[in-house]
Amino acid sequence: MSETKITINRTLVGVLALGCLLAAATIWIGAAEDRQWTMWCAAFTRVGLLMSSFWLALPYGNRDAAWANVTPWSFLGIILAVVGVAVRPKVAIPILIVLAIVGFVLRPRPKKRPESR
């Protein structure tokens, strides 16, 4: 296997996402009643949203990629949560409640400052 590094142009991904979303908006406004154009509007919307989320996750400047610090246990938990919601959508509310409680308990506490006299 070759050791070539593939560079990703974050700006190009953002422009493609914006272009897809603009195309979807144009089709939605211009030809909303035609079934064929509705299909294209849905396709451009989905691709635009996916490219937008990919653009947000890409590294830039001194910041690492969004997935650089994800532990295997966190990844497994996310996958299990997605599967649980896909199989039984009513599971989403208890999962959100548990995540809110865990986030509240595990959040960083504010540092107590010594009172100056």
C-alpha cells in the first residue's frame, strides 16, 4: 500500500455544500409542482446537508479533525444509540434524558476563587 497523504480542501467542500443547498432552494422555489424536480430538490438537499456536516468536521488551522479525540468506547456508545433509535424510535427520549443527566453530573465545576479582603 502506498504512503501518499491525501489533502482535503475544506474550502472546496464548503463551496460544494453551499452550491447544493442553493440549487435545492432554487428548485424548491421555481419548480415545486413538478415531480421530477421535487426528486432533484430532495437529492440536492441531502447531499448539501451531508457535505455541510462533513465541512464542519474537517480540520482547519490549528484545530484537529472533529473525530480525532473520539475514544472507541464513545464511538461504540454512539453506534449503539443510533441503532437503538432506529429500531425503536421511542427509545430516543430516555437516551436524551440519560445523556442530559450524565452531562450535568460530569460537567466541569467552576473553580472557586479565593475571596480578596
